[in-house]
Amino acid sequence: MKTYRSSSALGEFIRSRRQKLSPADSGIEPLPGRRRTPGLRREEVAYLANMSVTYYTWLEQGKELNPSQDILLSIGRALRLSDSEQHYLLSLAETVPVAEPVADARTDIPLLRALAGQLRYPSFITDDSTQVLAWNRSAELLLADFGRLPEEDRHILHLVFENGDFRSRLVNWEQFARYTAAWVRTIFERSRRSAGYMERFERLNRENEDFRRCWDRFEVKQKHVTTLTFRQPIPDTGGERELVFDVHSAGRIDQDPSLIWTIFVPAADTDTEEWLTALTEQSGDPFLPKENKR
């Protein structure tokens, strides 16, 4: 199994960004000679970042463990990183604090279920490993019957990349798959401390071509809101309706930095809220998951 270290991840990330830039993108004249690979050469990045080629090469190869913040900021400017990508680069070198996940034993699951149950919009709470810890009835109706899934499959990576029903109903699956992989990459350095999570990640990266393709784009989550469109069957007609949601995420629930609350809000200027209301009313209590009902 591959061992991930901050220095190695940092090198992989800046190499991926370098390969996506051209001299024209960076406003410089290309160095002479035939290019064997796409993107900037290491020499060009070193020139733009005002550092030696040797030192920059060490960074890409994971040999330099303690680059300063100024060096990383210079590389970020040379590679034209976004604010999210720059923060991610700093976190890989641990020059910004990386929150330690709270131990599972301290997670108050009944509290999380009570929180999720307060909303009638589809809502669920996950930890850094993407494990779904709590959800409401609307989430069961729209996304998946989490209560019936084996616990080892009750996580977002499985839902997005291995649940065929979810994929078939999500119109813009490719967009969400890339968004999910980018989110996982953004929190990967603190999630990798879990042996169980790393085993799951390695299996998915080894066996699932779609996940590997999205992961190898080296994208970092840029936005905290994304839009998803679902196909929802219309009962007794054989037809289907499209439901459009703006997906919002918030972290640090009950002072736990490892918890993420995701809420699917019906998109404005659509009839999604009306159809969601009808869907939940037909199923009974729109708040509590079936397993919580008495």
C-alpha cells in the first residue's frame, strides 16, 4: 500500500499544477528545445518563483520537508493558484494549522440525528472519512436509504462512485463526482490518519476507474455550494421529474472540526420545493429516518 506523506503530497500537487500551465499562460517566453511533456518546465517555475531549479526539484520529489511559507507563496504565485489551492498547498506543508479529527468515542450520534431531523430539506452529517453519521427522511427519499445500507457502505464515496441507483438518477453526476473527489483531496491529509479510511480509499483508487480519473485531476474544492439535478419518478405515471438543489456544506458542528453538515436546498425559480413537499408528505414524517420512528 502506498504511504502518503505531506512532502510527497505537496510534490504531487505542485507537479500537477505545473503540468496544466503553459509559458503563454504565465507570460514568459518558452525555453528553447522540444518539450517532452505538457505544461511548464521545472526551470520555468523556478524562474517565476525566484528560486533555484535544484530546490524546486527537491520539492516536487518530496525531498524538502520544511519549505517556508514565503517559498510556498512564491510557488503559488508562479503556478497561478486560486485562494483555495494556495491554502491547500500551505496545509500540505503544515504551515497552517491542520485540525485534528475528534475521536469517534466523543461523537454524540443522538445529537447529530436530532440536528439533522430539524430540517425538512434533505440533510445529512458526515465526518472527515465521508461516513454518514446522521440523516433525515428527506435524505433517504432523495439520496439513498442509508439505514438499509451496510455500515461499511454508508459513506459518500460509496454513494457517489459505487451506488448505481444514485448515479443513474443524478443528471450531472460527472460534475458532482469531480466535486466530491476535490472535497476529499482538500481534507485528505487529516483523514489519512485513519487506517480504516485509508484502506477504503486505496481500494477505491485501485478498483474504481471513475474515482481514479477524478482523483488524478488533483482538483481542490473551490466552492462551498454546488448545484445538483436529480431525476425523480412520478408515481403511477411512468414519468419522471427533475429536482434541482443547491448543495450547502458547513463544518465544526458542536465544536467538532471533523463533522460536516450538508443540506440540499431547493433551487430558486424551480418547482423543486413543491415537489419535495409532495414527496415527503406521501412518505409520512418528512424529518425522522425510518429507523428512528416508533
